[in-house]
Amino acid sequence: MSGFIDLHCHLLPAVDDGARTLEDALEMARALVDLGFSTIAPSPHARPEYAAVEVVEARLEELRAALARERIPLTLGRNAENVLDDTFLRGLGTPAARMLGAGRVALVELPYTAPVPALPDILFRIRTKGVVPLIAHPERCVEFERKGRAAEAVRTGAHLQLDVGALIGRYGPTAKKLARAFLEEGLYAVAATDLHGPVGARDWVRRSLDELRGRVGEETYVRLLRDNPSRLLSGESLESDQD
């Protein structure tokens, strides 16, 4: 199976806590291609302590050129991993907004260990600006340990993105349990790697993908890794969008 699309991957070199060098990025790219991915939307952290947008854009073009030079068949899209805070909310609808692909969706992350009691209101505010929030790795965030909170987020109009590594316990037993539960409930819109480096990538990503396929079957597997990511990247709606 090929044609997979990863909407959460820290592939750009020397912009955040992901790939450190161009060679790291190329090694990660080779692994992802071998595992069936054809498109990556690198998602550098949109935080003040990391690279500015101008640097990110330059790295994106440098990596595109390097992939072509090395004959690695991987297409790159635009993306960023945004912190769900006031700065992000104020930037929506302005040139400062760092969006996914065609610009209808924004990848957002919640704190890992702090609750977000105002989450439904925040998600509603994002939707009123015509943006669909794609929540990264909810199974790793304490907010979604609250019973029914993930389903509530989806009802509010957000999409949830599975970090496939959670299925094999990369982030501990709680994240593993939640990931499997959310899968069973059909809450995830897409699956992604959140890959940060090349060490061991082929092994753990392959095992994670195998686990995902075994749990959901081929049709849902393809929908989470190819069909839905393709639609979000191109700005199309999913059936669960509430417009």
C-alpha cells in the first residue's frame, strides 16, 4: 500500500526539536517512502523559541531541492503545529496564521499535562472564523482523559489526529489505552507519525502502522492515512465537518 499522507511530521531540519540536520531529514524521508508515504506536510512547532516563518520557508525549499537531488519521491506541503493559545486565536484570518495546505485547517496541540476547561468554547471560536481545528495526539493530553471529552471535541467541529506510535506504547500506558479507545469509538479523522528523528523510525513506524491496520481493517486504515489527509490538505470538507 502506498500514497499515504502524513500531516504531522517534524521533517524540516534545524527549525525545532525534529530533524537536526539535512541528512537526518533525508534519512527520515527515505524511511517514510519505504513505508508507503508519498506526501508529507512537515509541521514545525509554531512557538517563539523555534525558527521564524521565514526560516521555515527557506528550509522547506532546501529540503524539496535535496529530495529531488537524491531522487526521493516525496512531495512536501505546508503546515505547522500551533499552540492552542490566544496568540494563535488572534492570528486566525491574518497573514500570521500558519495553516495546513490550502488553508482551511489548522493543526493545533493542547498541553500534555494541564487541563483546558474552556476547550469547547475555544474550538467554537476557531470554527466561527472558518477554520477547522485538527487536534494533534489527543490521546497524549490529560484533557482527553476526561470521559467523553474527545467525542465532545468532535461534536464541536474539531478533527482528531492519532499519533500512531501511541498504539504500541511509545508514550506510555494511558496514551495507549486512550488511542485504542478513541479508535474503537471512530473518533479519529486522520493518523500521523509525529516523527521527530531517524533513529529506529523504520521499525517503530512500521509496527505502529501494522497495529493500526490490524485494529481497524483495510478500509479505515486507508481512510485515516490517505483519503482524509488528502482532503484536508487540499481544503476539502470531511463528512463530519459541521459548516
